[in-house]
Amino acid sequence: MTIDVGSDRQLFLDDLFFESRSGVELKMHKPRAEEVIFQRDKPWETRSLDTPCIVRDSDLYRMWYRADQGSRSEQRESGSWLCYAESKDCIHWDKPNLGLVEYEGSTANNIVFPAEGIGGFTVKNPSVLIDHAAPSDERYKMVARTIGVKPTTICGFVSSDGFVWRSIETNPILTDGPFDSHNIVVRDDNISRYVMYLRGTDKSTSGPFQGGLRAIRRSESKDFRTWSPSELVLTADEDDPADFHLYTNAAVKYHRAAQAYLMFPMTLYDERHYPTAPFHGLSDVIFASSRDGVSWKRQFREPFIRPGLDERNWCDRNPMMGAGIVETGPDELSMVFQELHKEEESRFRRCTLRLDGFVSASAPYSGWSEFITPPMTFAGSTLELNYSTSGGGSIYVELQDETGTPVPGFTLDDCSEVFGDLTAGDVAWKGDPDMEALAGRPAKMRVRMRDADLYAFRFRHPE
């Protein structure tokens, strides 16, 4: 099978680009925990902060989140507000006085949704996307789950500015619950659809949640109004403990690679109990990926984020990844997760990765390793790599025809040594041969590595 990679960036999420390999392994890279960006500090945030959703909107980072009132000791909420925050650097955040919703006689707060709801629907757990192709009055789209009514449903809302929302005419848009989670909406331009990832129940295995285990479903829509029946796409398997649940999904269509769909589910081990925790249940954040948004893999089973050294995080819903990945520097991605969810200091923390830095094709220090891709067709005249080597590490690349014969001028011996740490570094061969002459024809890529990580590649056109 020939893979058409065009000029799109390709990530090493799975074994797709390994026709053969020797010594090269896939390695998941964990994020670096950065600063606390803000915590519960407003009168309408008496219990906890929850379900952050971040987007980058021109030069502004924007967040919609849930703030609960109620009792932490009894784990009961007496009310839930949908709130807003913004930042110019994703580090220092402001909770602006929006003047939209009255709380205890004043509108000087950052609450977005009124207590009586919008269009008759009161909601929480927001997921927001910016739809650049939509009419201006629907540029912002939100899905959220209803509260105060049984059964719980999913509703959709649209806005011109992300502050003043209106209910769409087909609400509720999904009624086949359960939905008691952070349900996420993304825009998938590959199929010209809106896609929602939802709480589900896997009843193939008997369990404590509605007769099964918590799992993840998918639904799609052409117009954001009418949605397909949801289908299960990710659940526990035989390698997981019996009390393993997929509690949230934090799904994202990765903006830098057309065929990269990512999830960062929070797990729930509902029978585990940390000695100092007041309630049963433990959680981690894990990593899952897909090439089409439908077929998902958990290639790596170790956690993406663990509860950590603070014992107060060793209870369920800590940590929990929010929705959204944003660029916060020339080589940096940022995400936001919640921690200390059941404590006075309930808060959000930022974490970072290098661009495309979720998974690498990794080669050890000891000896040379290599892999060969399946035949690919590409468009472009330059091969760009996202890579990191040690001071003594190296990468060499050879282009072969579909039979595995090296292409003259593009052999390993012709390749200039690649080393260093770059998110966009070009590969060069002696004499600067014409790569564009190979475009559109099946070709393999042989990569020889030592003490190096390769995160992504693309064949690009001159800038």
C-alpha cells in the first residue's frame, strides 16, 4: 500500500511509517508541568473549578470553564456557573467583569450563562471551538450538557463573540445519554463535519456504571444542528484492570498535522483508595491517538500525567486534562489540566510539550538503528524534520524507489549529517539533487539514527 503524504506534516503516533525497523522504538513524551495559572478565588467558585476549554483567538488565549458552588466535604454541588477567562501569554489570566449575569445583585463577574439558562437550557462542562468558515454570528460554537433536567441532554449554542450565546433551534441535539462528563466538539475539515466525543457505557463487560464501564463515544454532524447516533470508539480492554473506566476524553484535532487526532482521557480506577483520601477512586491522564478520528489506539499504557507528589491529588478527578492545545512559543505547545479538585485550592495548571512532541521514533545510544517506511507519494522539494539528538547523536536519511533501491543522489552516503535540536530542520544531500523530480512517484524513506528522536516529518514546498 502506498501512503499519500502530500506536503502535510506526519507524526509518529503509531507503526504506520514502519515497513521495517531495527532498534527504533516509539516513545511517548510526557508534558512538563508549569505554573498554576489560576485557582478558585471568587464568591461564585465556592467548591471547585472544572472542565477548562482553551482556544487561541488571534493574539488572545481564551478559556471557558465550569465553577461550582457547594460542599467539598460532601461532594455536593448546589450550583454551577459557566465562566470565562482570558490571557495574552497563557500564563497570566484575567477573569474579566463581563456585565452579563447577575450574581448576588451585581453583574461584576466573569459568568457567561444566566441561572435561568439560554433558550430554556441551563448547562455546564463547556466545549468551545472557533469556526472560521461559519457566518460571523456563529463563529463560536459550544456544546455543553444540561443540568436541572432528567435525563441529561447535550445542547448546542452559537455566538459572534464568545460572550453572548444563543441556543440553536434543534436543541437538545443529543438525547441518548449518559453525558455526565466533559463532552468535546471539534471541527474535522478532512470530512467537512463537526465531531463530538462523548461519555458512553460499554456494556460488553459487566460493571458498576449503568451495567458496564465508562467509555467514549463519537457523533458527527454536517451542520451542527442534526447529529448522527453516537457510536463507541474507545473503551477498556483485556490489558486493563477490572475497575478501569475512561472518564473524560479531552479530544482534539491536532492543528499542525492533517491526519493526527489526539485524546487525553482521564481514567478512573473506581475501586482504588489512597489512605489519606476521603473518597474512593484514583485517576491518571492517558494518551490515545487516531489517524481518522474513528479508529483509536492506546499505543502507550503508561500515564501521560500522574497524580504526582502532592497527596491531595491522590483521589478521583485529579488530574483531569482540559480541552484544547495551543501554541505558546516558537517551539512550544501548552495544555491546561485541573488539580486539587476536592481541595480549597482547586485550580488549573499549565503543561507544555515541544511542537509535535507527543511521540517520537527513538533510537538508543548503543549502536545504529534504522527504519524504512512503506512507499509514499509526496509533494514538495524539501524534506523537513522535527528532531532532537544528543551531542553525539546523528540522523541520516535515504530515499529509495518502491522496490527499496536507493535513488541516486539521495543515498545515506550522500546525506549530510543531521544533528541538534530543531522543530523544523531541513535534510540536505551532496550536490543538492532535485527532490521535486521524485514528487508524485512512490518512494520509501530509510532513516538511520543513533541517540536521536524523530517527532515528525514533511515534504514541503519552498516558502
